[in-house]
Amino acid sequence: MNIFVSNLGYSFSTEDLTELFAAYGSVDSARVITDKFTKQSRGFGFVEMPDEAAAIKAIKDLNGTMQEGRPIKVMEARPKEEKSSYSSRW
């Protein structure tokens, strides 16, 4: 299951994200999204967990918890919506 995590502190690392979710089960991947120019965290990330039951428990338990002084938001990731091109609007 793919999980979206937001409101992360800017010093929160991919390793921190992996460690946070590893307490609930196996983590296939975790990534804090960074700005491509400054390399600073953009305050959100994604976690992929193979066990759906463990992922649901992690979402339920971690949503709203304080991490680095901020209440994080944890939810199942939704597929990115396609952006319409300029030409398709006319």
C-alpha cells in the first residue's frame, strides 16, 4: 500500500520516515520529497508497505502524532490526477 505523509518538519529525513513506519512492519520504500534545486525537504513524503493490514494500522496510529513538533498527516496515497494540456481546453 502506498502511503502519503505530510506536514513533516524540514529536517525530517527519508531514514526518519523509514524508521517511523518500520515499527509497524516491512517497508518496501520511503522517500521524503525534496526541492530539485535547493535539495530541502518539501514537507511531505511517501511510504510503500507490502502488508496492507500493517499499513492501515500505521495510518491509523500515526495520523496526527507529533513529529519534530508538528502534527503529521498520514493517509493512503491517491493516484496523481492528470493535468489537462492547454490545447485540450479549447
